[in-house]
Amino acid sequence: MNQREKEQYLREYATLKSQGKPFFPYAVAKDGAMACVVMVAIITMSLVLGTELGSKANPTTTTYVPRPEWYFFFLFELLRIIRTPSIVPLATIGVPTICMILLFLLPFYDRGPERRPERRPIATITGIAVICAMAYLTYSGANVGAPTSIEMATPSAVREVAGKPLREYEEGRNVVAGRGCLGCHKIGDNGNAGPGPDLTHIASRIPRQAIARTLVNPTAPMPSYKNLPPKEFEAIVNFLSQLK
């Protein structure tokens, strides 16, 4: 903006300002009235629809799976992805804090007069990228399965046979979910995609004997399961050997 354009802008601004109304009390009255309408709407919905946020806390249960509110799903998913202890504080505190500071300081370091999005490619691309990333992380966090259960449909081959194979499948699924396997492996929509491999179709890649050997002599950092009770060990092998 050159000097001539700046002077023209100031003249137009002065003209429009003289024709307008003061912020107080006109704009304040309108904002106050709208705030009252919003408060009345919220109070009315709370009284009519109720304010229950979920089931009441049960201090005696050991199967409760904490879940954040929907607007924190993106951070919840980010923590599932970033598991290295040394950078977890950076992901939970550092990055959000830096982003908020940059947002608050935006009027001070962005002094350019141009406001049309197509003429500000860097700011526009950055804004779109942040929105898309948060939307993707929110969707992923909302659809992730519980870390203490395997919510996967029973394979059709197991359902058709039923009887003992079906019982072994269900018993093994409960043992795998309860033994912390989902902390490093993904089965269906549950668990974490790493550092261990995806086990959703593990039986189609390696045979039953290889699965049992891996549980006894695994590759680090996976712990050995050779000291499990024989019944639980057999249940895990039966379950994994049916995932095709």
C-alpha cells in the first residue's frame, strides 16, 4: 500500500466512522441481548433434555476405559501415535501451547494489509493443513476401539464350525485383550499400529507352530509368554491361529 492509497483509505474510514454509531451502548446492547438469548437456550435445554454426561463412576471396576470429550479426540489420537516418553510432554504441552501463542500473536506479526485468501498462499495453506489434520485426528480418535477389548466380528469359518473352535476363539480373544497385547499390536479396529505388527490376519501369514514359537521366544521389545498358565497360552495360540 503506497502513500496515496493509505491517504484514500483514511479519508474513507473517517467518512464511514462519522456516519456510524458508537460501540457503547449500541453494539454492547446487541451483544448483551444475544448473550442472554444463548444463556436462556442453554439453560432450557439443560432443564428439558437433562445434563447426564455418561454412566456414573464405579470405583470398584477394573475395566473402565477413559475417553475424552469429542473436542479432545485429536489430542487423544496424537497421544496414541506418539508413545516415546521423551517427546510425550512436547506433544501434549509444547505443541498446543506454541500454537496458541502464535494464534494470539497473529495480529502483531502479520501486519500485511492483504486479507484475500488467494493472495496469501502460505497462511491459507497452513490454515487448511491444520484444519484437515485436526479433523483427521478427531475422526481417528472417535473411531478407535477400546484398548481392553477386541471388537471384531468372529470369522465366518469359525462361526460355521461353532462348537469347540468357537469357544476357543472367544476364550482366546478375552485373554489377548486382557494381557496387554493391544498396547503394541492392532487387531481389527482395536489396539495400536506398532511397534508390533498388525495381527488382524496373522494366521494367513504364519502357521500355528510359528505363532507358538514367537510367543515363547519373541523379538525384543515383546516380552515372552512362556510363563503363562498353559490354559491361557493355549487360548492365545488358538485365537491367533484363527485370524485369517
